[in-house]
Amino acid sequence: MIYEQIIHDLDEIIGNNKTSENVYNTFEFAKKTIQNKDVVIEINPKINPELDNKLANSILGGMYFSKNKSGVPTLIFGQEYLDTYSENSSIHYIVLMHEFRHLYDYFLNQTSFFKSNEKEKFQYELNAVNIEGEFIKYYLAGKYNLSECEDYILQSYEKDNLDSWTIANRKESADIFRILNNLEREYKQNIISKEQLIDKLIQKADQLLSKADKFLNLYDVYNANGKDIFSRYGHFIRIKTFEKYLKYIFNGESEMREILMKYPEFNNRFNMIHYLLSQHDQANALYSSSLDNYFDDNCVNG
Ligand SMILES: [Zn+2]
């Protein structure tokens, strides 16, 4: 089976190289669960049209980790992913390492993993994206001719802690997520008061809103010229990420509502953000899908 060949070839690359313990341990762990049949392998099952479409046409999204109908953890390989494999195609190993990290996190958190809320899901996603960066840096760079997409991941890993790669590929900002996580921790550990938290959130919102005049409109996307279009997209994704994960700082939606009522200054920003997101959503979604196509077309080297 091709997938066995891919795992075997990846095993050759990693070998006894423990430069990244994260990569090494994750791989060894995943390999064992497959050998022990704690994880089932499936090839291109028809699960749902959205996933099938991705599986059929993409290498980057061409396989994933899930559980099957009987609740057994499963690695699902799409046909396109398998068909395009060659020994020199390092992107296949990167995609596999990403899913192996999900598998690893699943076994660490078996009862909660598939019940994760959006915030927990993105944390798992960051774990998996981070292993892509580490794997490229310590196991592929200098040995493989990196594709444009792989080089992009490596640059992002080294220069901006994967913020630009998560913006481009996951449509969320790792930086903003980390900022909100830190504020949540400080607030819940009583390092900062509620008033201080609100002040900091207003400050952050103002900083993000100050870029609102740069948010993309449909006209900009259709007439895309110049390099700044990605950074303009990034401004939108940052504010979108801010809006999405804000509520997790508080103890549920009810505390969030209470706070919005109590702090009109904060409420104003929140409403403004909502409005701007709805105004620019379509244009950014369009640009985002063109990014997906770009990275998928440029993920194989040579
Ligand atoms: Zn993932």
C-alpha cells in the first residue's frame, strides 16, 4: 500500500535524529499506534461532500485524522494525496506529520479531543502547524529542494512564529490568539483586574481598527496588484480572530454580554468590529480561496 511506503520513507528521514524531540516523539508514537492497530487507516471514503471535495483535489488538505462511525480513531488518505506521492515529495511528509500531531494530541486527551470547542481546536491546530515548521527546519531544509509553499512555512516559522502561515492557510492569526490567551490567563489568575482587562482589550481593538481603512473590498481583490494585498488581508484576519476568540476570555457568553452592557466603550468597539467584518467578509473569503489555490499549486517541489 502506498501509505505504508510513505510512512516507511518518512521513517528513513527521521531515523534516530532527535534534533526536534517533538517531531521524533510524535512520529514514533504515531507509528506504534498504527502498528498496534489502535488507529485505523481508510482510503478516500465518502464521508461528506465538503471533505470529499478537498480530498479529491488537494494535497495540502488531502488527508486527515478523525474517528470512524464506530468511534475508532482513523487516518483518512485521499486519492489525490496518494496518487501524487513520490519519494522526493516532501510536502506529503509535512501533511502526514501535521496529522500525526493531531493523532498524538488525541491520545493525550482521548475523552475531550473530539468534543473540543473552537478555541481548543485552534490550539490543537497550532500544535500541528508548529510541527510542520520544526519538521521542515530540522529534517528537510538543506536536504530537500523545498517547494514555494514549504519555503513559506519555514520562513514563517523562523520569522513570525507562524503568524503569516496561519493567516494564509488556517485563516486565523496565531499572534492574536496568543495575545488573547495571555490576557485570559492574567485575568483568571487575578494578575490583572477586570478594569485592566477591558482597558487592554480596548487598546488592542483600537490598534486593529486603525487598519480598517486597509481592509480589502471586492474591487481590490479583482484588481489585485501590488504586494500589500496579503498584508491587507492579514489586517482583516487579525480582527476576525480577535472577535472569534474574545468570548473565551470570559466565563461564557453571559459574562461577555454583561461586560458589553457595563462598558459602553468596549461595546462600541465590539459593534464596530462586527460591522466591519460583515462588510469585508466576502472580499476576504474570495482572496482566501485564491491563496488556497496558490499554495496547493505550489506545494510540490521541482
Ligand atoms: Zn490540522
